[in-house]
Amino acid sequence: MCEVTVSLALNDVMALPEDERIAPLLELASSNANGTEAQQLIGALLAVVDAGSGAPDQRVAVGELLARYGDPRLRTPSDGEYFVPVPVHQETLLVGRYPVTMAEFRGFIRSDAYADDTNWSPDGLAWRAQTQDSWTDRCATLDDCLTAANQPAIFVNWYEAQAYATASGARLPTQMERLHVMRGEAKRPYPWGAPFGSGNANTAEEVLKRPCAVGLYHRDATPEGVMDLAGNVAEWLGDDVAPNRLIHPGAWSQPSMASWAKARFLIEPSFRGPDLGFRLVRDA
């Protein structure tokens, strides 16, 4: 399909009512466009994300297409837009807008930073020296739908999450910090308030049975713009409760009760899971 034809077709699609345009947009975006037409399609797909429209499976497809074309929302910790300032206990905490993505963590694994001992805790160095359970090997066995660049990094253990945070000049949030970010001064039980409702976060109730691109559930966001706190993937926390570590368990595989702001769970730091990722914070 030539660029002019795609552009004209896209104009027709965008002229449709919002609830009618997603299906034809997905079909059009599946045409492997490039150049100007690809940029136009990216803009249209982002508009769907921003509106929070479409059925869950349609939003997943939107995220997959954004990953294919190159999701412009993706950032690294060195980018100014990566962190969101959030007031916490009369101070400002810089919080990752999204969980760390596959694109980010894959870059870390492939960089010299992964082998730099100064980025690792003593326990992490001991684990790295003896492990035969590498993240790369785990991901090699996954379906492509689980490893899209704009999805949260999964199968990352605590040692690796901590090392990536250190290499990025950041750290993992404590349980109390994450609780305050999620609840805010209003003490919300979920980022959007209450009740839990439906269609607000990627939890087991959505029946996606998989992680999705970050930021697809636009109600799973704090007023400051920190997203995916209730669902998508569980997140490692920085608290030292040796020999285990804390996580917030809200994830695609878990029911809504696990999404509650105060929910937490103890787990071995070497554990890898298809529903477990992490988020960075930085002191302002």
C-alpha cells in the first residue's frame, strides 16, 4: 500500500467516532508502513493510548504495534522525562513514570555496566558468580508477545534490579515510598481512588494473561503521572528484610486484592517470575 493511500485511509479512519476507529486502525497499522506514513500511524496509535479507549485485547494490540514501529514514549533514566517528581514526606522523590521496560533492561544486560562489579551488592556479586540462570537464557524461551520493547521487564531478580538501579544513578523504592506515591495525600487505595472497578488496571480480572505495554491503562496512574502501579507487573522494593526481599504484588496474574496500595509480599531475591519487574526512583 503506497504512502498516499495509507494517509488517505488513515484520514478516513480518524474521522470515525472514537469507539469505531480502533479496529480499522489496527488493520491499517498492520500493513508494515514506513517513513511519513509510519509516523502518522504512531500518532494515531498514541491517541488511542491517551484516550484509554478500546477493549483490553485492542489496547494490547495497540501496544504491540507501537513496539513494532518504535514507541516514542520509551525513555532511559538519563532522559529528563523518565522521572516524575512526587512529594513524599515533605520532600520530592523522582519516580519512574513506568516500570523499567524490556528495552531498558536488555540494554543494561548487553552493556559493560552489567559486568561492572561496582554496580552490584556483595550478595549480588556472589549470586552472579555462581548462577547458571541468566536473564538472557530465560527470555530466549519466551514468546515474542512477552518480550516487546515497550513492555515491563520480567524475569528480573532483585540482585539485577538493584544493579541496574545503581548503574542508572537511582535505586529501588522502599515499601513506604511506593505506598505514599500510590496513595498520595488523599490516601487512595488505588491510584485512581476507589472502588477498584473494572478496566482500570492489568490484573487477573482483565483476563489478558500476560503483561502489556506500559501506560496502556491510563486510569492506573497517579495525579502526578506515575503509571502501572496497581497492575501489569509486580515490583521489587528496596527494603532490606534479609534473607528475603519485599515486592508489591499487583500484576497481570494476580486478582485485584494484590493491587491494594498496602499489599506486599516477601520473596527470595534470586526469584524470577513472568509477572515480576521493578521501577526506579531517584532522590531529588
